[in-house]
Amino acid sequence: MEIAEARKVIRYLADGMDPLTGEMFPMDSPYQQPQVIRSLYMAVEAMGRQKKSEKFDPSRSKAGSLWTADEEENLINAFDSGMNISDLAKIHSRTEAAITARLEKFGKIEVGGSQGATG
């Protein structure tokens, strides 16, 4: 599945509609809950920011694998020294989305895309 297709499905869900039938979900559906709706719209927005060129690349051999403590430490040190996310992704053989998620986890960037070190 391509990102555009997944984004379309998530947008339907965010709109409270079944992506297969186009019918509205009942009001007691989880897809009608404000927190779920906001989360789905955030996912659609994040997918829109993801570069179209960032499809699966077999050369990124660590894609999907667990992070080691050493790798996390190296990532944080490199980010703190000013390295950008694109270069970090290449060095760590990960996607930019994986690097961003790891930096968010450690409080180095804010959820929502701020890419400056927080301190």
C-alpha cells in the first residue's frame, strides 16, 4: 500500500466514515470520539509531510529493527552536535520517520515537527 492510499483510508476514519462503504459510523463508535478524531487528523497531516521519496529502501537494513542503547546514544550525540534528520537516517540505516520518532521519545524535538534541540 502506498502512503497516499493509507492517508485516504485514515482521512475517511477521521471523518467518521467507513473507508470501504462510505457510511457514517454510529455516534458511539470510537471513530466519533474527539480524541480519536484529532489523532487521526494528526496522522493524516504527518503522512502528508513525509517525503514521497521516503518509500521502503532495502539499503536501510535496520528499518524495523530494535534500537540498541549504543545506537540511541550515538543518535542523540549526533543530533545534539547539529546533524540533521536526513543525514542521521542515512548513518543509522533508518527512515527519517524512525529518527524523528526516536528523537521525540528522548525529548530532543517536539511532537509536531520542531527539529531544534530542546536543551
